[in-house]
Amino acid sequence: MTPSPALISLATASPPHEIDQETVAASARAQFAHRFRDFDRLFPVFRNAGIVKRQSVKPMAWYLDPQGWPERTAAYLEGAVDLFVDAAQRALAAASLSAGDVDTVVTVSSTGISTPSLEARAMGRMGFRADISRVPVFGLGCAGGVSGLSIASRLARAKPGCVVLFVCVELCTLAVRLDELTSANLVATALFGDGAAACVISTDAAKPLAVIEGTAEHTWPDTLDTMGWSVDAQGFGVIFDRSIPSFAAANLRGGMETMLGAMGLGFGDVARFVCHPGGAKVIEAIELALDLGQGALGAEREVLADHGNMSAPTALFVLERVLCAEPSGRLVVTALGPGFTASCVSLAA
């Protein structure tokens, strides 16, 4: 039998600038209230988002100046490579490995465009071998942390004994726009933070954090406009359909049943769902849809409060906290992202 891939290590990293939610809310009022007639109606999102503080690659003042594609891209290239290196080095150290031990690197990022991609830009600082296999992935959005872990685990399974490094980096704050007077942009301003996470995966592991049992995805038809980016001369513009929480409440259970079934599992086989906390309302919708009980997703609320919505890395920040509590039984890590798609990975902890 082909050996199962294992999660050997997991590490997270945050950029240096920390901003509290009250400061962001006050700044948003100063920037938008006199220009956006729906501002007062939407303003409670800053209070109700469940966020206390967030981290960003740029200081607060940077976001208050007009920024276009060149400025946003320059900030992305600098900040994303720094976070890539930070998270990757932490994960390798936790696995007692060096960059020279890595055979394949999977990089997930959807908040900037980089060609050459981030792992190529980080090669010199990391010390990767010249023959390393590079797998950059764009467009997965909030599902990227889970989908990327799935991709990395399947690559590890396909070549037993190889070391796969998975890194996801998202600089969501770079998509905050002063020129877009929309509810989606205001919600993004209230939610977005920056962060990175990295994992080492291999079939050759003496004491893994968890064994990766299976992976699955489910995409709902006719949902392309639920979540994603619009693109214009200034940069990315966020697409958030207001129905995301209600859609999750109504549809996630059916999708999860299908995904668990594809892995030979049922709800009774899962000790803990580890979920991407897109926002306070999304967490509540997930608890309702999966019949978890109100307040069950405590680690998810903690990560949201401490870091905001960092897109792809957020689910891995939650997984890190759950694993630190030394759980027993099966974990299913899941996230919702553009497509509109749910992704999940089953772990035997």
C-alpha cells in the first residue's frame, strides 16, 4: 500500500505592523462617511466583525494615500517574500529540516501577482536546491490554505519519501481601496489582515502532528459571483456577496456530506471540524449548518479576533491552535472560497 502523507510541522507568521479595530473604524469613518451615503448603515460591521486587532505589511498611513497597481505590487513583492521566508523557516525548523532537504514547494497566494513566483524570489534567502520542484497556485482565495494542503499531500503521496513544503501567503490589506464606495469594500476594510502559514508534509515521518487521511472539494454551480476579485486600473477590488453567511447555513451541510462520503466518512466520524473563520456571521452559519452548537468554534473566533480574515492562511492559524491543545480523534479542516467552493482535509491527530 502507498504510505499516507503526514503533517510533520505547521508554522505561522505575521507582518510587523499591528492595528486595532477601533483605529481602523475611526479611519474608515474619516475616509468614507462624507462620500458614501450608506456608510452609517454599514458602519456596525466594524463592531460586529469579531475582530480586535490585525496585522499588516504596511503602516496605517500607507493605506490612506492613493495607491495603484505599481505601488500595490511593490508592496506585495516585498511583504509576501518576507512572510514566505519567515513562515517557511519556522516550519522547517520545527521539522528539524533545512531548505536543502525540500524536494517540492507548493506556494499558494491570491492577493498579488508575481512572475517569477514567490518561491523563486525566496530561493536565494531560503537555500533551496536548484532541482527543487515549484508549484505556484493562484486564485483559491480563502479556500487556499486547505486546498493547498490537499495539493501538497497528494504530491507527497505520489512520491513516497519526498519532502513537500507548502507555504500560503496572503496580503489582503493591499486590496483595501479608498476609491470604491461599495459595501463589499467597506466589509473588506473591516475584515482583512495579512499573514502566512507553512507546513512540511512527507510520507517519511517518525512523530507527525497528524496523518493526512483524505481530501475533497465541492463546488456549487452558478456561484461565480459569490466571492472573488474584480480587476481595474487601481488593483484588485473585492467581491463579497452579502448572501455568503446564509448560503453557508443553507448549503454547507449537504456539501460536507458529499465530501465526507468521498473520503469514506460520516459526521459521526469527525471529532472536530477546523474551519476558516471568514467573519463572525460566517462562523455562526457554519456552526448552524454542521450542527456544532453555538460557540463550538472557539479557536476560530480567537484567530479572527487576533488576526482578522487573512484569507488562505487563516484556517491554518486555527489548525495550529487546535493541534496545540493535543486533540484526540479525527479533525476535518475546511474552508470556503471562490468558485464557490468548499475544500476539506481529513487528519488523524
